Amino acid sequence: MTLSESAPTNPPGTTGHSGIDGVGRLADDDVEAVVNEFVDQAWDPEITVQQWWARMAEARLSSPTLPTEAGGRAWTAVQATRASKVLADRRVVGPPSGLGMLLAAPTIAKHANADQVQRWMPAILAGTEGWCQLFSEPGAGSDLAGLQTKAVRDGDEWIITGQKVWTSNGHECEWGMLIARTDPDLPKHQGITYFGFPMNQPGVEVRPLTEMTGRALFNEVFISEARVSDADIIGGRGNGWRVANSTLAFERMGISGGHGGGFGTATPGGIAGHLDRPVGEFLGYRPPIAVGAVGRRILRVLTEEADSRGRLSDPVVRDALTRLHMLHRLAGLSARRVSAERKAARRTGGQRSGLGVGVEGNVAKVHNSRVLMQARHVAGLILGPDAALVGDDAATGGMLQELILFSPAPPIYGGTDEIQRNVIGERGLGLPKEPGPSKETPFNQL
Ligand SMILES: Cc1cc2nc3c(=O)[nH]c(=O)nc-3n(C[C@H](O)[C@H](O)[C@H](O)COP(=O)(O)OP(=O)(O)OC[C@H]3O[C@@H](n4cnc5c(N)ncnc54)[C@H](O)[C@@H]3O)c2cc1C
């Protein structure tokens, strides 16, 4: 069955053609009606993952917070969370997972030119191409602007040489968000350029790194005279630091604003091999990185597990669970504050208002880490020695054990919590900057 035979001819909330008329902001309550109507018309567990995602992209529901010209609906984060909740309640498969949706799509929407949006966005939103983040290097993590990977101009192309590390899902991606040094004579923040980088080419070697969960989520990527077109620079030559900071801001928000879980998901791109399989197979599937944030599902599982082990009346467990719920609620309120700040900024034409000092995303990320660490503590209290057993046949299907093993990661990725606190101190509270060389020193003199 082709998409045009099987998909609604006029997806809810759209005009049914590629224009954007009729798509725009809605009252919060109408969001649920739009998503419910879409699921009624489009869900079919027997179509392939690729067909389902094509329908979702056509209905502009893959990433509805994106602007309309980039394939979204310009919905607020609160509305997108409501949309995700409907998908979870309806027990369907959600939009493509991964960094293409989380980071590449909003970065491209914000900084890429119209031609690039046209070239890259449809495949991201329909999940047919995966993207990874080629930022960190062995000597450049917290000090990301110290990166050494170099890009040298060669006609209409750039030749890239260097090493990246911690590249999540790099082994399953067609494209990378690559930052490389194009002008070593300039100060370190100014000589960086951001590329959409094709991964499948000679000179790119992706080597998996096994983490303590036993899986190899991330990789080392060795780049040896690989090539990228000048037309694939995002945001202009030398502007990479500004563009990378947008990506990092989206990463922080993504980490702290998890959808709460509950729907099935699949891995985008041609390499993972999910696209041609029936979408119904992925209802219970959760990608390995699922426990990066604590959602309602984890809270429920913790309480149910404590109850089934007769631990709910234990004052230590009760106290720890109550504290977890309080921290979770605070994190939720913090995320809502970010959303309210954005709304206010839109109303005032970009001017921040009220309490906003521009570090809400950093605060939200630190909140997320606190919730995760408390959840990890509670899981250990409840499971006791069973916490050491992993796998589908372990208690809770291995979910809480996964939480325990993976929870140290989110306080590191997207910029460590120490770095978030530095930013909050310096930009939010006006504390003095960390000592270091002048920002004007050329990179090659550092
Ligand atoms: C699960 C996971 C997935 C990741 N995925 C990706 C990815 O897909 N792509 C990518 O590019 N990167 C990725 N990263 C890398 C991540 O962004 C870096 O690990 C992170 O920025 C920290 O850098 P680093 O590991 O080099 O640590 P370092 O920068 O060497 O820091 C080591 C320690 O020193 C502390 N520290 C450093 N500088 C300061 C300072 N100025 N003040 C106070 N404390 C400081 C840090 O907080 C940390 O505790 C991932 C990391 C993890 C854990």
C-alpha cells in the first residue's frame, strides 16, 4: 500500500497539501483532539515503520514544536508534551527517536538556509536518515571550544581530519553534526565552523565503545581526510560556536524535558534496519537510552515494585519515594517556567521578561540530574541485591537496573552538571568568570 492510498488525504489540522495554510498555533486543549484524530485515521500496526513515520511527518506531528516552514506546527513545549501523552495513551509508536529529531532538526530549523532545510529536514522528520553529534574530542569536552579537528578548504569542499569521541549512535547514522576548526589563526571560539557531515564515506571510521550497561551506545570516530561540501556549512563559516550552542541548548532542554515515556519507538535511518519492519513490532520496544530522564512510568514502576515487596510501609523507602516525587514535581515546574519564559519572550519580541535570566535550560538540566540520582537511590533501596541482576528476566524487566547503570550519564552529556553550575553562577547570578587566557588569544597561540 502506498502512502497516498493509506494515509488520510487531509491529515487533521492540515490542508492536505504541502503548503502550511491551516497549520499553526492552537489552544492547548485542541492539541489532544488533533493528535487523537490523526491516530484514528493513520495508525495501522501492519504498515511499516517507514510508512507510519511518513504519515506522522505529513501530518506535521513528528516534531510539532518546529516552525511551520521546517515541517512543524509551532506548538509550545507544553502542547508537544500533551501530544506525546496522547500517543502514549493510544499505545502507538512515537516519532523517530535519536539526535536527528532532538538536536539536528531544531538546529537546522534555526540556522540552516532554505535549500538545506529542504534537503535535510524531510528525511529527519520521516526517520529515513539518522544524525549523530560530532562535537566532543579526547581533549575537548567541557572545554569544547578547544577542539582540534581541522577543516581545510579544497575548492568547493573541505577536507576534515581529526578524532571525535562519545559519539552516541554514530554507528547507525547517515549524517553527523560536525564542528571543526576552519581558522586556527582566530581566537578559539571564532575559528569554528558547523557542517552537516556525510558519515558514509572513505576516511570515516566508527569504533564502538562499550559502557557499563554492557552495550556500546557510543563510539570513537576517526576522520582522516574525509570530505564535506561547502554547501553543507550550517550557519556560515566561522559561526560554528554560535550554532553549536543552539544544539547544546536543545540538548539540555531535551534531557530535562523527556516526553514521560509510554509509547513504543524505533531507531531512524537505513542502518538500524527498523524501517521496513511492521510498526506494530515496536510497541513494546524501548531504545537503550530510554532511562535518561524519570517519567511517570518509572515513578509508577518504583512504587509498584516497592508495594509488591512489602516495602511501602518501610519509613526509609517512603521517605525516599516522597522526596523523589517532590523533586520530580519541582523539575516539572521548572520546565514549565522555561516554557512560560519562552512564551513571554515571543510576546515581547524576544525580550526576556520577569525572572528570566537566560539560564533556565541549565537549571532544568541540573534538576533532571537530581531527580535521576534520587530515582537511582530509591531503585537500589527497593531492589537490594536484585539490583545486580540485569536483563529482561530480572525484576521489573531490568528497567530499574538499567536506570541504575545509565543514570550517571545524563549528568555528564550535554555539558556536565559542574559546567551547568558554572554557567548559572556566571550568567545567572553574575559571579566572576573563571580565570583563563583572554578570549581574544588566537587559537594557535594557546
Ligand atoms: C552517555 C553519553 C553520551 C554522549 N554523547 C555524545 C555525543 O553524541 N556527541 C558528543 O559530541 N559528545 C557526547 N558526549 C560527551 C559529553 O558531552 C562530554 O562527556 C562532556 O561534555 C564532558 O566532557 P569530558 O568527558 O571530556 O570531561 P572533561 O571535560 O574532561 O571533565 C572531567 C571532569 O572535570 C569537570 N570539569 C571540567 N572543567 C570544569 C570546570 N571548568 N569547572 C568545574 N568542573 C570542571 C567536569 O565536570 C568533569 O566532572 C556524551 C557523553 C555521555 C556520558
